[in-house]
Amino acid sequence: MYSSRTIWKSPMPRSHSNHSLTRRAFTLVELLVVISIIAVLAGILLVALSSATETATRSRTTATMSSFSAACDTFAMEHGRYPGVVPMRVLGDGTKLTTTQNAMLHLMGGCRVRTSDDDSNSPASQAYEAYLTNANQPVEIELPDPNNNARIWQIAVDLSRISEGPVINGKPYPPYFSPKANEMVSRWNMASNPNATDAKEQGYNQLPDVYDSWGNPIIYLQQQRKSGPLVEQTIIGPGGAAESGQFTISGLKLYFEAQALGENRINQRQAELANSAIIGSRMTGPDHAVADESEPGQEQRRWLIAIVAHPAFYDGSNDPLYGTARSKYVLWSPGPDGVFLSHQDGPLSPTGGFDFNGHQTAEPEDIEEFDDIVVYGGG
């Protein structure tokens, strides 16, 4: 009897070449699509980051200006007037002392003041001489008084004592304004070989200045009177007479006419390009030809009026020089472009370009079209 036995045989191995997973590379089109998507996402991210950075910088600048404003209001409540160690009328073009520095010294201290009218034995004169003699970093400023040719205003500044607080009517006070290190800048000390000529061209002098977060000086405008035209007429034609105003351009030209203002050295001077476009600040006053410019300095004056006028009580079409002031003082930063009311910014013409000669119809609402930051204070 035979036994049957089943012999098991392993199946034939499957062909590896026929059944292995297929590997394939990205095509060039696919790579380009992926790169394009990454580029778009990176662009969106950069725009978002840039916008966030710009917003943060604007917020820091507004905070600096609000702090300065609060200091001015506190000073006014305690002393019955807004800060300024000397009258605004004596500041001239601001080469030696600007409007902002004039207020800053009164808020922070670091100076003594006398006039040539003071007798050498008067308390003001003796305090002045003692302060100047003991100053660690002395700067002496002399300013003629346009209302009295025989009077000279003298200011003794000790740069090392600016933050110690002011002395008012012989009484010391703590500082009203305490800026951070990056908010008070002395370009004179930063220059390798400082001199008055270069400083004037670049919009600074021997004193520190209050700066915004873009590295530009902040302007302080203070109302001088409650009646008359909103802004004085400082540039007059033949046979004309100066006209006092509620606000003055005195102490501001150092900023407006600078050829390398701020930490980024931005030129404020106007210039006409080959395509007839105009660059620079509308506050400089035109060096170029303006066909309908009926009065020298008109552009500067009209835009300054638009800054200080109250929107609800201003009728530029009826009497553009007169109106109600919006506040007792104005703080003004040129914004991210570093130019005060730039010709490459602001209102547009009917054809969509920038309205280079739009000052004839300038209104307070037009200021909102610029990237400048303006803070009003004092009610």
C-alpha cells in the first residue's frame, strides 16, 4: 500500500520590476507653482509686518507728542501761561533757538534768562552770571527783540542740567516733561565737526530737540493772541506792512528750510523736476515759478492756516486769512516721509495727481490727507 505525500512548493517570486512602488520627481511646473505660492505668502507676511511696524512707530510718536502736550497743559494750569522761556517774536528763523526748544527749556529746565535791560546788580542778572560761570556744558544764546532794537534777550544753557527742572520766578520746580533717550536728540553732539553753517543747512543747532519715532524733530506752535489773522504775514511785498497774527512762523524756518532734516537727512527745500513735478515741503515757500502766486510766502501761510484753523469755524472761500483757532497750541510731526506737508503727499487734483498749487483753496480738512501727525492742545 502506498502512502501519498503532498510536496509543497513555494510560489514563484513576484517580479520586483513589475510590482515595486513607482518613484517620480517634481516637474518644473510644480516647482514653480510651489515657489510662487511661497513668494505670495512671504509678500503678504512682509506687508503685514511692515504695516504693524508703521502702526507701532506712529503710536510711539503720538505717545511722545501726547506726553509733551500733557506737560504743556500742566505747566499752563500752574503758571497761567504756556511754556516758553522767551517771547516767540524774538526766535527769528530758529537758527539759535526753535519754538520747540523754547518750550522744552521751560518744561525741563537747564537755563537762566535775562535781557540787556536788566541792571548788572539785579537778581536776574546775578543768577544768570552765576549759572553761566558754573555750567558744565555752557551754551550762551543772544536774540534781538524786534519790538525794541536796544533790547537783547540772553539765555544761558547748561546742557548737562536740562532735565533738572525749571526755575520760575526764583522757585525751582520738578521737570514737567521727561522724555526717553531716543525722544530728545542732539545732532550737534553727534556731528564729528559741528559748526553753525552745516547745522543750519541740516535743521539743527547747539541744543537738543524733541524727536518723533522716525527720527524727525517735532514742531511746537503756540497761539500768541486771540484776534487778528490766523497766521502773521512775515513776507511782504513792496510798500506793504507786517501783519500780526494769532500764530507766528517765528522759530520754525530752521526746520522748514533744512536741506538734510532729522536722522534720515530729508531735504525740505522745494525743487521742480524735469516733468514739472514739485518735491519738498509745502511749508518752505516756492523757489519754483508759480503762475498764480499773488504774494510771496502765500503757500506757506495758507497751509499753516489750514493747520491751526478750527474746521467748524473756517470759511476759506470767504476770508481765507481769518477764523477761529482750533487750540492754544499745536504739536506737529512730519510723519514717516520726514517732510512737513510734502508735495508728494496730501490732496489730489481732479486728474488724480498731487495738487501742487492747491494752497489757494486749502482747508483744515485737507491736512488729514497728509501722513503728518498733528496733535492739538489747550482747548
